[in-house]
Amino acid sequence: MMEVTGGTTNFNFSYEEEDPDSSAVSGTMSVDRLFPALLECFGIILCGYIAGRANIITSTQAKGLGNFVSKFALPALLFKNMVLLDFGNVIWPFLWSILIAKVCVFLLVCVLTLVVASPDNRLSKAGIYSIFATQSNDFALGYPIVEALYQSTYPDYLQYIYLVAPVSLMILNPIGFVFCEIQKWKNQENHQQSKLLIMGLVVLKVLKNPIVFMVIIGLIAHFVLQQKIPAFMSQFVDGLANSFGGAALFYLGLSMVGQLRKLTRSTVVTLILLLTAKLLLMPLICKNMVDLLDHSNTSALNHSSLSNYAFLYGVFPTAPSVAIYAVYYNAELEVVTSGMVISTFLSAPIMYVSAWLLSIPWMDPQLLMNSLQSVTFDISIVSLVALVWTIAVMFLSKKFKRLPHMLTVNLFLAQFITCIAMILWNFVVKEDNFVGQVLTFTLLCTSLYSTYVWPGLIALSLVLMKSHDNLRVSPGMFGLVGWGVPALATAVLLISGEKMSDTIDSSFFYGKPQIICTSVIAALSILLGGGSLVCISRGSWAPNQHIQEGSSAEALVTEVEPEIENLFEPAPPSGELNRACLICDCAPAQPMPDMIISTTINNTARTPTGQCENSCESTDCLLVQVEELQQVADRQVARHVLLCLLLTVSLLANFFSCLWLLFNRLPGRLYLELQFFCAVANYGQGFLSFALFGLDKHLIILPFKKRFLRLWNRNKQEQQPQTDLSEDIRMTCTQFTKYHKDQCFHDIVRRRRCGKRTMVDCFLGCELVEWLQQVGLAQDVGEAVLYGTKLQQGGVLQHINQQHSFQDSSLYYRFLI
């Protein structure tokens, strides 16, 4: 409770009335089992992501696993639990509460989309966005977490998962499908079907869905079989049902590969609103509706536990099936796929913190303050390690010399200083040293406010750079604002504020003036960052230009090194060239298998005079310089936009936390949860920075992969001759060289300058990947990369200086035969 007395502010978190049974609230959840459950779920998701990222399982192969999960395993699981469901123990007001909450969010998202979106596609957007905000990943991710929390205390809660899920599948999703079908009908030139017929077809499609169909069959079997599955089919159903958990989580990881690359300029504001509706609005409405409608529980403990369960259910992330709907209707795939990935990983810390806080039996201020201090201290230590790594990567990759990374490094430094100051504060605040406390608080407050300001400045710089190609404002001005404004605000606070003597929380060290100051800084940064993101969304950038990482080599070279602009000019007459490379030193080419050579010996033309025949090992090779320029010149715009987006969301939480405390005399337990979330968001920013910028592709991932493969294949290479290739590789290389190489050479190979007077016929890896898909040799990017890797292993192609394996990127390769 906040009490204002004589100009000082005391903060105490308590209820107006404490229930005698509240001391037993901690027994309603098995929070100790939550972390292992989260580790299990997200560990399997990570395995699936690694398998997809490393092309162990391609996207085409992953579709088979997805079909098994959605058409066999999940229907069997639903049928089994529908038959065994005990309706006698169901608390129906809970189901009505979840239904009303989902309907409210569905209607809110639908109406706002219809009002804001353009008339061309607003119906399909309204349908897909509404489904995204209401359909949760109940079975694959939700059920294991509910089982870990309530299996030993409220086992009946597990069956609610199977009762709540049909709310979306059978009631809300068909409404969204109707919107999408009507939009599809409007886009057709000849309207051959009426709207009534379209609605009938949608209902028929929903009933034919294996998941909905098996729910209906399960409900019928529930009454016919009297809640018992016959013995002759019990083992069969159990086998399919038990295969769902791990397979579904693994498929979820596979489906996340490459989704953030689809982030475009039009998805920024939309993602903020949808994630807010899914992860913030939905759980709050679910909890409040249970509090309003559940009057059947005579025990306050049971009512509180059911209310907390509703809140946790609302936090469950969006189901991957929504992406399938988006693909089917060709509607907002970029928003849905990117939002699915972000919501999945944001839900984990929210669920963990929510479950832990809701299990606290009573609201002792000193205990909570110590707990909050302990959480911030622990997070600061781990975040500090992540930031040291991230800052080192930024300097070793030399990206700190270019915009916008130059500004991003300032943000990382502010986060780094914030973590150090919080670690120092944990020791200083326990001692009676006023000078040490003030100095540490000055460092902490200035750096923390700086982390509030820099996201808005980075977003503004992205808009200015995209609008004018180069930043028209000096980076020094951004640095002055990014560090000067926080320092000025801290100085004003130290001069005008009055230290609180009864708190160890740095957020309330100067009481109400500090809260007001924090609110102002957060509000200004939200306006700046949000306004910049809105400008991005409304098309202040070049038309039809996506926010994607990297660009073509020609554009990067032209931008970074104008003097290499003539790199791709036609070769001069052969008389002006001599046989020897003047710049690049040529090494002998790798030997090829005899079988492959024999199939192409009659089709291989003699190398023109003056052409660089083999790999360029000199660092002076112009093509090698181009590849190095790509690594440095990549502005990573999509990552910066995502960073600003997530930090703006955390700023919104800080801003509402301050307003809540200023205008609410009884903050209560829900405010406490928001306060812990703000602490995690403020001092755990290093995790986000590390995830987005700490694993540099060219500095970390590719060298590690190259050394790992070299160690893995060392013994194999020693035991087998180089030409002893697998039959699959030999057949692939033979097929390509005999039937496809000439056409591929004609379509994608260009003669590029690799020295002052030396040319080489080469192509980009991404060009070959696209060509392989166009001619049907590969179904997707993953298969194309595997095909190119086989060609490289078989000696058909090689990297220009043999430093990289085949990749879907702007690296240069050449055919050897």
C-alpha cells in the first residue's frame, strides 16, 4: 500500500483482508516442478530448431511430421480424454469464464482490425489476427506445464485443457475462417458462390477436421462406452496418444526455423498489438472473469487457485496451426510466423514468474523486497556474462564502426553498466554508508535511464538511414542525448529528491519523485520509439522494401567501397591478359572422382586465357574482399527492429507499473507480479542482446561449424581416399553434370573480376539455391542447400577460396568441371 504522509512515500504490498486459508496457497502449485517442465518442453523445442537449422530435417520432411501430429497423434489424444472425461468434477463457471474471455479478445482484435486495416484485405486480416490472439498451444506446451503445477494438488485441472480447446476449434476459428473465405470470394473476378454457400462450406471443413471430428466422436463414445475405452483398442489409442507430446514439441521447433526472416516493415506495430493482446490482455481477462463468475467455490483457497490457473492458461503462446491457416489463405504469413516464435519464447519467463509469485502465501513487505533484490542480483550476474560476450563480438567483428551498430553498442554498454551497478547495489545497500549508496545509485539510475532512451534513438536512426540512405544527424548528437538526458534526470532527482530510509529497492530509493521521473523518461522513449516504428509501418521506407538481413553483394560493395564499383565489368580482350594471376595466388584444384570426370570430359570447355582457374588464397582477391565487406556492411535491420520492438514492450510495462503505483493505494499481488516482470526486463536485457547479436554468423557460428566438421571428418579422411564418395553423392554429381550443368552455367554464372587483370566465372550460393528450386531439383531451401553441399563434396563446385561450405548466402562459388 502506498501512503503519502508529510511529503514522504511508503510502499507496502498487502491485501485489505487476509484470509485464514491464505497460508496454504503455496500448496496449490508445485512450483518446484515447473522449471524442469519448462526445461523439458523448451529443450525439445530447441532440439527441433537445431535439427531444422542444420538441415538435418528439411521443411518438406517436417511437413510429414506435422501431418502425423495433427491428423493422427492429437486426434487420438483428444478421443482418449473425451471418453475418460469426468463431467461430474467440472466447474462450469470456469469454462464460461474462459469462453467469455476468448470471445472478448476475439471481438476486440477483429473490430480493431476492421477499423484500421485497408479495405483491400481487412477481412482476411481480421480473421487470421483474431485466431492468432485466441488459439493457444494447449496440448503440446500447455498440458505439460499444467501437469507439473497441479498434478499433485488439483489433478482435475488437467481435464480442463481438453474442454477449453474446443472453444477455439469449434466456435471461434470458424468465424475467422468465414472472414477469410469471404475475402477470398471478394478477390475473385467471377463470384460463382454465394456467401451463404461459403458459410456452409466453412462449417463442413470444420467438421471434417480430424481434431474436431474426433472430439465429437469422443463425446459420443463417452456416453456410449460409459467412460471406458474397450480393451481391444486401448493399447492402440494409448500408443498414438502417447506419441503426441515429444513429436509436437519437436515439430514446433522445426516450424520456427527461418520465421524471423519474414519480418517486414508492415509487421512492427501489428506484432506489438497482437503480442500485447495474447500475452497481457488474455490472461488478465481470464483471471478477472473467473473472479466475477465463480461463486460456486465455498473455499477462498479453491477460488484463488482456479483464478490463478485461468491467468496461467491465458499466457499459453499461440499454436503453430495458425501458421498453417495463414498459408492456406495466403494471409499475413509474416505476422503470424514471427509472432508465433516471439510469443512462444516470451511466454516461458512470464509463466515461470507468474506461477512463482502466485504461490506466495502472504505479502510480507520485507520478504518481498528481499526476494525482488535477490532476483535482480541473480539476473544481473548472468546478464553481465551475456553482455561481455555480446560486446566482444561487436568489437571483434568490427561492426561497432558502422551505423546502426555504433548506437547499439552504446545500448549494450548502458546495459553492462546497469548490471554492474545493480551487483554493487546489492552489497552497498546493506551497509550504513550514505555516500556509497548515493554514488552507486547515481551510476545505476543513469545507466538504467540510458537503457530506456537508447531503443527510441536506435529506432529513429533506422528511419533516418532508410529515408536518406545515410544518417544525416551526427552520431555524436545521438550519444549526447542517449547519455546526457539520463545524467540530467539523475542530477535533478539527486538535487530535489529525498532519500527513503526504509527501503532497499533502488526503484523507490528516492520515493515518489523517482517514480515520476521514471514515468517521464519511459513515456518520452515510448513516444520516440513507438513513433519511429509507426513511421516504419506506414511506409516511410522505400516501397515494397522488406526489412531483411543482408543484401546483394553488388549493393553492399557499392555502398561501402565505391572504388570497386567496376568489379563486375566484362572481361577485356584476351590479348590484354596473361596466364598468371597478378593479384590472387592460385592453388591446384581438388581432384574429382573418375566417374564424374568421365561423364563430362567431352562437355568441358578449355579455360580461357587469363582466367583464374583455381581457388584464390590471397587476401587481396577482390571477391574475397567483397565477402568480407558483406560481413561488416550488413546492418541487420530486422534484428534492430526486433530489439526496439521488445524493449518498447518492456518500457510499456515499466510505465504502467509507475502509473499503477502512483494512482492505486492498494497495488496488490498482481502489481507485484508486474514489478517482478519489470525487474527481469530491466536487468535481463543482456539475454535479449545476446540472442540477437551475440551469435554472429561469420565470427562464431560458421567457424565453429567448420572446425567441428573438420574434427568430425578427420579420421574418415585419413582412412578413405578423397575420391571414395558415397553412392548418393556420386549419383547426384553425375546427374547434375550430365543433364543440368550447362543450363545452370548459362543461367547463373557470371564472369567477375578477381584481380586487376584477371577474371573468373563464378556465381552466388543464393543464386544456385534459387535455381535448383526453379528447375525442380529441390523442393525448398533446405533441400537446395543439401544438393549444393553434395555437389561441393563431389568436386563439382567449390568456394572461391575454399574457406566456406555451400550456403544459401552471397558467397562466391565456381564450377570445377
